[in-house]
Amino acid sequence: MINTKDKSFRVGAGITGFMLLVILIGLLWTPYDPNAMNAAEKMASPGLRHLFGTDNFGRDIFSRVVQGSGATLLIALCSVGLGLLFGLLIGGLTGFYGGWVDEVLMRLNDSITAFPSLLLALVLIAVFHSGKYNIILALGIIFIPSFARIVRMEVARQKALDYVQNARLMGVKDMRILFVHIMPNILPVLLSAVAIGFNNAVLAEASMSYLGLGVQPPDPSLGRMLSEAQTYLLRAPWYALSVGGAIVLLVLGFGLLSEGLGGESRA
């Protein structure tokens, strides 16, 4: 009998895999140019010519949803990767050495977590200005503290184990012990955190773009498209449903993956 964690992982992997497949196909081919306008087909309802209909500029919504999902996923991947990289460095050093290194770096870490994540993201975007690369930088900074805390806790636990003590007795240098021996052993624990990070990054990017601070026009963005769709909710409900459905699938997929991976990492 399949337990709940296995079901969550399989369903999450299926949804995420489906979305990744659609996005990968969209990198090579879409039915229409996502930015091509056609005044004669404005607000066309879904059909064989336009699977999800068209928007207020006559652009194919399906093509824009596929491209927008790809942009959202790319931003999530880069921002989580940035946060994970610095989280590994900060958490690894503080967990391994402790002392003043721990005090200095973790106080800096705490200063970031003292602010609500969305508010901090808005402040950083205001400083860096809007745009795809700046939102990656802002979200990456926000993700550093959570990864750093997880890594710090796991490194501190691992360094007391016999294999680390044996490596020290053999004269292995600290950096090699940390990055070659300890880090591979804590990566399984990080999988659930990474999946949650992707989930949060998708929501954060959509929120920033909804406010006009993310991907800039004419490039498609799920958040900006959802904001535009509000105006035409009664006239063209398929617009909001298509964009909202893509966001829901991305968030649901990563959310179920994190739940399934969380069960496996604790086992």
C-alpha cells in the first residue's frame, strides 16, 4: 500500500514533470509568436485556432502562458540556486567552526530574517529597480537565511560523527572535510527545502510581476498577465483561468514534491 508521502511525491513529480515538458517544448516551438499582436482576433474565445483564446491585443494566450511559465521557472531556479550557494557557504562555515564565525555570520543571517520576506523583496527591488535579473538577486538574498540555518544545523551534527573524526586523525584539511565529506551527506536533507524554495520563488515572482516589478513587457510573465486579466474577468474569464491555472500547477507540483521529499529525508 502506497503511503501518503509516496503519493504526494508521485503526484508532485507528475505535475512538475508535465509542466517542465510543456516549458521545454515552448523553448523550441509555440503555436504563435507570444508577442505577436492581431487586432482582428482580440479577446477570441478558446478554440482550435487558439487553445486558451487571445488577450486584449490579440496575442495567443497559450503561447504566452508557456513562455511566461518558462520565465517564472528560470527565475525560481536562479534565485533558489543563488540562495542555496550562499546558504551552503554560510551554514557550512558557521556549523563547522562555531565561535566568532558563527556569531558574526548568523547575526547577519538573523538581520535578514527580521524583515517579512515580501516586504524585504519590495525594498530590494526598489533599490535595484525592476527587471528579471534584479528580482533573481532580490529573491536569492531572501532565500539565503533559510538554507544557511538548515546547513548549519546539519553540519554541526555531522562533524561530531566518527567519519569526520577519523578524517581529522588522518590529517585531512578542514575545507576538504567540510565540502568533500560532510556536504554530500547533508544534500538529501536539503532536497525538501529546495522544493519548498521553488514553491515560494514561483509565488514571489508571480507576486512581484503582478505588481509590475518583475519581468517587463513585452515579454510574457504569469504575474503581469494575471494582473491584466483582472480587467477582463467578466468579458474573457478564460484569460485569468489559463494564467491562474499555470501558477497553481507550478505551486502545487513543487508543494507536493516538498511534502514527499520531506517524508523521505526524515526516514
